[in-house]
Amino acid sequence: MHRYKFVLHRPLQFLPVLFGISVITFVLVRLIPGDPARVLLGTKSTPAAIAAIRAQYGLDQPIWLQYFYFLQNLAHGEMGKSILYKIDVLKLITTRIEPTLTLVLCSVLLSLVIAMPLASLAARSNGGPADHAVRFVSTFGIGFPPFWLALMLIIFFSVRLDVFPVSGYGETVVDKLYHLILPSLTIALSLSTVLIRSLRTAMIAELKGDVATAARARGMPESIVFWRHVMPNSLVPTVNLLAVNVGWLIGGTVVVESVFALPGMGQLLVRAIFSRDYMVVQGVAMVFACATVLVNFLADIVTVAIDPRVKQ
Amino acid sequence: MSEPLLSVRDLSVVFAGEDGPRTLIDSLSFDLGKGEILGLVGESGSGKSLTCRSLVRLMPSPKLAITSGTVMLDGKDLTTVSEADIREVRGRDIGMIFQNPTSHLDPLMRIGDQIAEGIRVHRGVDSKEARAVALDILAQVGFPHPARQYNGYPHEFSGGMRQRAMIGVALSCDPRILIADEPTTALDVTIQAQILRLLMDLRESRGLSVILITHDLGIVAQTCDRIAVLRQGRLLEIGDKRDVLGRPQHPYTQNLIASHPSMPERQALAVIAQEPVPLKARPLVEIDDLHVRFPVTGRGLFSGGPREFAAVKGVSLQVMPGETVGIVGESGSGKSTLARALLGLTPISEGHVTFDGADIVTERTKALRKLRRETAMVFQDPYNALNPRLTIGATLAEVLAVQESVPKERIPERIGELLDLVGLEREFASRKPLSMSGGQCQRAGIARALAVNPKLIVADECVAALDVTIQAQIVDLFRDLKQRLNLTLLFIAHDLAIVRNLCERVVVMYHGQIVEEGPTEDVFSAPREAYTQALIDAIPDIDPDKPLVSPRGGDALAEETSGLVTGEIS
């Protein structure tokens, strides 16, 4: 099991990465024009009130000192207090993380469920009508932005057919998943087009490749050639592509959560940005960044599990 | 030969190209007897691989089709049986092994499972029983620890063991015929000898019939019963190996035999007229106690300091101006690393390399400038070494312009001269590599090397990828150039016979060290080291009556069969 030794070593490499991410998000958030105190006070803002709020949240300190306090808080497991919600940012995030996590997971699974059969179909008919149809559809998929796709799905499934809810999130597990079907489908349709292209290309190469020829030469039927040899070998590059697309996926949840009014992190982030709630924005950005690092780490583990040649 | 097992009659294969159909295999007929090894010989493009693929209808492209003829096995014509029937024939009656086991074994699957797969599908047994059979087969093809090695992945084994695994896969369903497509071309000579021995043993123990495709007449002479010579899809000659090799009928076969770089008779102390090197001459290249080490990847935070792999360990060598030195050794012996270090392409860990008085370590800038102006390299794969988008003329002009050795207006003239030197028509200046043959490309590669006006040319396995007749032509070209231009040539090769034909002095490398060096004839006729002897013995001789010396025991064999590669870098 020495193959998996990197699982122990890798987390240490995360520390400098996370440090860099925290500096960048911290500074970038403060570069956004506007003042949280002014937004919070709205029409009631007076110079004195603004100064009081700024002092209360430490915004009157120099930026490096603010960052130092931020790190100090982080060491105690705190991310500061939300200016808008008046509660600890970490607590706020924990209440919002579940819908987003479920949404991402469902989207990835759904996109694989869509991509694998379609890519197989296209690759096996390489150049045939099925291949052209799949390529045509997936090219369209790339062209449709998720927010438009989300609206079309709502109009068709929720308004016309009335089979799925228009928006919101449920209470029970079944109800929650039921509410997530359309949002996941929105993201999965976009993501699967990328996966289909990658998988199809890899499969066509593998189908013509030496491994498949050798399998045919020992009399394996096409189904075994495909499922036992072509498919696993084609999945290796696709898993990495999926990991690279996680950043894009998170961007997708922000849009989709807003459209479907899902109480997740994406929606939280959008509101926080509008109200210049610095603490929340940098907290959510940190969580998203950590998630991206973590997903790539998981992808590495999966790659090692599928491909014994990879040594980390 | 009594009743043939497999009988091919008037087989034709046609390629439906864009500019009309092309016949790639033209009315081929031959028989294969039970327990017979038939050698299919021919150069690249002769259709020998395609013939064998056609026997089991594994066409490499959908544009290829069998247009006429029959392939009879057990009274059935394999060209007309159903798809399901031919699938039963593949693996069950006819097994196949390939030139490159690395690309043909599934990298994600344990080798034992790849053998068991066929057993499960063809015999319909459960996985436990299939595993037992697979373990037995692993032992038969020479895996010393089947139970442990069953779980190994292809990349964990050396090239020779991978080919054994491939043979195991092909034999999993007990076929009567084995088609071996250049099974040893990618292997070192000593490993090649072991694999050929294994094939012959399997023929004995299983009564297997083998069709052996090869370009090496030495291999056919040593292993086959009969030989079929193919050229451009036609069968030129077929017969008993002694008849074909001893009294070749067709001029092409005669040429093929003449081109074979076979070892001349081993004479006791062969006297070769050799020009004594003037004692006062300063060596052009001086290598002194050279070490080259590479860091081994996989360095972790907890595994201590960086680990290193020593590719060259303490080599000292002098090359005089005008000398031709051959460096031979198996893959991983450090011969290419030595050449790269000498040209300043690989960092030197320890020791000194001096080129024409300039030390690469202490006077790096000066030495590198000198090296780039006065040395050139010729590479193994001529297609990959030439820019496919540039014409040969543009490639040569580029070198001439950078070197500024000839004035701009004289460049076209110089290109013409260079092409003359390497024996290419001047019209090749406007051709691109992909429209040329391998031999023509290699000539262009040599012309590019000569464009520098080099004092030293390093040729790294530069004929390994070429057909024998072309090999012979390129070696002749080198010999000719050496004399006309007073070149110093460092010729790296794994093929001892070619080195013997071309080089005055030979250096034998093993595991990063020089084990033996001296005048070529002395080394080959009376090798002092057991390793050199083993290398020479492993070369299949074209004379069938000089049997292949069975591979030595000792360390090399032990290393090969121990199963796991030690991380050698070639």
C-alpha cells in the first residue's frame, strides 16, 4: 500500500497553499469599492455612526493588522462576526454548507450518469449517426449558460408539467433531494458536455489502441473489450478533468442557488458581496478554496486507485 | 510435412484508399504444420504483420478487407465464418503476441487477471478455477513466484517479463497456433535469447505451431523450421530454412542475407590492419572518472534525504581524433547517458569531461560554445528528430544560418553539397520528412549533423529503427564519410554485429561502468569478460548450425526473473 503514502504527506503541502489563498481573498475583498458600515446603516448613516461601526469590527485598523487579527481568530477556530447577520461566520457557514455540498455531489454524479453512456455511444459509433447526434447536442450544451438553462428547466418541468418545485429547499431527506433535481440537472447538463468530449476522445483512442487489439486477439467479446479495458483506461484522464472543473462547478452553484433560491453557500456569498460583509465573503471564499484543494486531493487518490502506474 | 494444421490459399487483402483500392497482400498461399515454427521474413511494409492479422480477421483499419482466398483450419474457412465463431478461434485456436508488450498489456489490470480473463470467457469456468489455471501458466512462462507475481501490474515488470506475461495471456486457452509478431524486437539480446528459448520449449511441451514474424534472419535461422520471404505483399520464396538461407533463389532474399550484419568467423587473434594512432596526438574527448546521478522521484517528507540513481559510475575514456568508437550495452547500461553528458546535455555529478581541451565542468560556457559548433548528434528515430513542418532544405538552411559558417548566398549550394555527401538526390531539399522513407530520413538527419562541420558525431542507436538492408546502407555511408571527412565518430548501439562492422575500438558498458574495452576484433574474438561473452553468445547467428547458446545463468538471468524492475533508466 506504499502507493497511498502521499495521503500522509500531501496535507502538509496544503498549509502554504491555504496561507496564500487567505492573503489573496483577504486583500481582494477589501479592494471592492464600498463600505460595509455605510451599507449596513443605509439612510441612517452619519459620520459618527459609521466610525463607531468601523471601530466595532476593527475596520479602522491598518490592513496588515486586520489580517493579523483574522489569522489569530482563525487559530481559535473563528472567522469573525458577520456584519449583516451578527453571528459568527463559521456558524453561519455550517448552517449553509449542506445544501451546497449535496448539490455539488448530485451534480457530479448526475453528469457522470449522463456523460458515460453518451460518450460510449458516440465512441462506439465513431463517425456514425449516434456520434454526430451526441456531438451536436454537447456542442449546444456548451453554448447554453447555466442561468438560462435553469430558467428553461423551470418553465418546462415546474410551470408546464408541474412535476418539480420551482424553488426552495425541503425539510426531509427525500424532500431535499426532490428539490435538488432541477438545480443538479442544470449544472450536470453543462458539466457533462465537457466530460463527454474528453471521454469520447479517450475512448476512440483506446478502442483503436493496442490494449483493445490484444483483448480482441484473445477472443474477448466487444462488451468485455469495452467495459473491462477501454472504459477504465479512458476514465483516468477524465477524473483529472473533473477535478480541474471543480472551480467552475462552484461558480455554477452560486448562479444556480440564486435562481432556485436554495439556502446554500452560493446564495450566502452573493448577499454578502452586495452588503460588503467582508467577514462572510472571505470566510466563504476560504471554504470554497479549501474545497477545491480537497477535491483535487481526492481526485489524486481516485487516480492512484484506478491507475497503479501513478506514483505521487 | 503431413496434413497441414492451417492452410492459407490465395489470400488477398485490399486497402480501400481515397485514390482507389490498393492490394497490400497479393494471392498469398502457405501451410503451417503441427508443431512447426514458420518464419515470416520481410522488411517494413512487406505485409507480414497484416497477413497474420488477416488470419484471425483482426484488421487494423476498417478500410482493409480480405477480397479473396481461404484460410482453412479444421475444415472451416476462417475468412467466412461468423463473427462469434472467429472470436472462438481467437485465443482458443490461435493465440497472438505482439512486438510491444508494454502497450498491449492493460496497464490498469493485474497480469494474472489478464491471463485469467481469457480462461473465464472461453472455458466458462468460475474465477477461482481460472485463477488456478493462470497461476499454472505464469509458472510455465517463467515467472519464479506465480502466487505473488499474479498480483503485479505490467509496469512493475521488466520488458522481458512483460513479454512472458503476454505469452501467458496468449496461451491461456491452450491454442494450437501461436502468432508471434516481432516478439523480441524491443528486447535486449540476452533477454531475446531467453524469450526465443521459451517459445521453442513451449513448442516442445505443447506441440504448439508458431508463426514467427521477424525482420531478423538470425532469429529465423535459430528458431524456425521453414522460412517464408515476403516483399510488398507477395510471397517470394518459401522452404526449409537451410535451403532458403543456403541457396536463396530470389535476388531479394540473396540481398537480405547479404545485408545481415552477421558475426564473421571467430578467428584466434584476428589481425586487422589498423592505423597506429600517433602517440603525440591529443585526445579529442577525454572523460575522467565521470559520474552521472539522477534524483529518484518519490522523495517524501518522511523518507529521509533525496535518493539517487547512478546511471554512469566512474567511466574514464579517451577518444582520439579520427577514431570510431562503438559503445555497446543493454538498455539501462548508461551508454546514452554517457553520450548526453559528454555533449553537455546532462549535468555531470562528478568527474571531468574535456572536449578538444575545454573542460565542460570548469569552463562550461566556453566548452558548450565549442561543443555546439563542433559536435552533432544523429538520433534513433529519424522521423521524430526532424521537424515535420520543415522541408529538408529548410532544416539544413536553419543550421547553416545559425552556425554562420557559410555566407548567406552560398547556403543553397552548401545544402546541395550536403545532400550529395549523404547520397540523397538534390530534389530532396524540397521534400518533407513524412513523404520520405526511414532510410532517406536518417540520411537527412546525418546531413543535418554534417552541416555543422563537426569534429565529432555522436550517433545514438541511429540504425536501430531501420530495416536490415537500409541499416547496411547507413553503416556504409558512415564508413565512407569517416574516411572522406576525417570524422571522429561515437557510435552507440545495442547491436554488436553492426559495431563490429564499423568501429575500430569498442567499449562494453554494463550497469553504468565500462566492463571491457579494446580494439574491436580483440574484444569480439577473445572477450576477457564473461558479460561480453554472454552478449556475443546471445546474438542469433544466421547459420542454423551455430545454435543459440542457452542464456547464461548468473546475475543477469537472476535479475531478469526476479520480477520487479529496479528502476533502471536507459
